[in-house]
Amino acid sequence: MSDVESKAGGPGFASGQATVHRNPEQLAQVTRALSRTGRKVTLVPTMGALHQGHLELVRRARKVPNSVTVVSVFVNPLQFGPDEDFDSYPRTFEADVRALEAEGAELVFAPDAESLYGPDPQVTVHPGPLGDELEGASRPGHFAGVLTVVAKLLNIVRPDLAFFGEKDYQQLVLIRRMARELNLDTGVQGIPIIRDADGLALSSRNVNLSDEQRKAALALSASLTAGVHAGPSGADAVLAAARQVLDSEPEIAVDYLQLRGTELGPPPTDGEARLLVAATVGSTRLVDNALVVLGTGSAEPQP
């Protein structure tokens, strides 16, 4: 970590080192100074407890030519409900910074809640009707919290591109919609899901799974694979194939299994759709999804 001054970026930036910022105004000064020198600014928002999925986002961000990458590490209280795992959400900040420095990320933004939101925040970003569906139906207010923190990060950092994983697919769709409809001057880049060798989608919450629970959780990715293979037979066959796999695993409590269009409206008769699943294994909530091609098309099996 470094607090070195740099002629290229002004105070709080040192090329080739990870500089941690906790003050939004100071970080904004640095990123704007970098932009004035012609550098592209990329952003990877995270809640920390970083795994290879997060680090792949950083790698993709750093591939942007002539860019500097900002990674935010902030467990956002606005997106947790009263009965959710905010207090127990894994926090591994020192290890996160070491991992980011190893990947070449040069700016880490780690505010506390009051410095980011102020002492008495009143305004949030409403996600629209889609925010009350799928994850939003089970987690009221979740996406208002997500969009609010992302909007603040985009306004503070002013990145040219922001990178998000496709594992939280509904989140990605809503962030893209917010950026488009509110004329935010940032490109939103989705990155395919990163999985362990056994197929489980990488998630910070996976550390909460026991060995037996982890084995049970593999039914989520297996159900998606079954659904993908059933795509040529149509939507009903996709859902039936996926449901059969989930029903075979008694340790999984399924919240939803749905097939939607790629923008999360109704699925098409033919063409690309998205199969989404959410379930609780033990006390850990997991989500996953896969691209499905319905009808006469075909898709590479995912996951």
C-alpha cells in the first residue's frame, strides 16, 4: 500500500502501487486528475472478501489501454435486509488489498458508510418494477440499495468503464438500465461467471458452506447445465430438466427457478434466454444463472 504523491495523478496515486483512499472527495480529485492526463479510468465495485471472480474483473479492467483501475471495497448496508447477513458478511480487507496489489490495481476505495452516504441519507435510486421481481421479491429494497451505491461510485470515480460479473445477472441488467436511462457517462461491461472446477459459481458466501453443503450446492450449476441442454426442446423442457435436478437434492431450499429473456422480460419462443436460480443451502443464500438458446438454435453448455 502507498500514500505516495505522483506527478501523473496528483496526491494519492503512485504508479505500480496500490493506494487506499477512504475519502470520496480525495479519490474524486485523483481520478479527475488522471483523466485530464488522458488516462482511462476503470472501476470494479466489490464488497470485498475477494475471490478469483473479482480478480478476473480486475484483470479485464486492466486490459483497457492506457487505463488505471479503481477497485471499491465496501460492504453496502443499504442492500441488506434486517434479517440478512450484513454483520456476518466476510470482511478480509488486508488480504484483499494484497491481492489487488498483486493484480496491479493502483487505487482502492474503501470508505465507511458515513463518509459515503453522509449522516442522514434520504435519497435512493428506485429500480422500477424489475426491482421487485426475482431477487427483489425475496429481498425487498435490495436493488434500491445496489443502484444507489453504484450511482454514487460512478459519480465519485467517473470511470470510462465499470466491470460487473454476470453471476448477479439481475443486478447487471438493472445497472445497465440505470446507466442508460439516467444518461450516466460510463460504459457497463458484464463479465462471464467464474466457476470452481466442480462447477460452483464463485461467491464470497461460499466460505460459509460446510463440505456437505458445498456438495449439495453443486445441484445449482448442474440444474443449469440440464436446462441448457434442453434448450432446443423449448422453455417448458428447460424448466422441467432444471427442476428435476434441484428436486433430487433435499438439502437445497429453492427460492426461485425462472426462465426469462435476456433483459429479464418474458422468454422468447426461439433465441437467447436466461435461466436463473436462487436457493438456500444451510443458512447460505446462493444465486446462479446461465445463457440458454431456445428452439432451433444451440448454445455451448453453461456452466
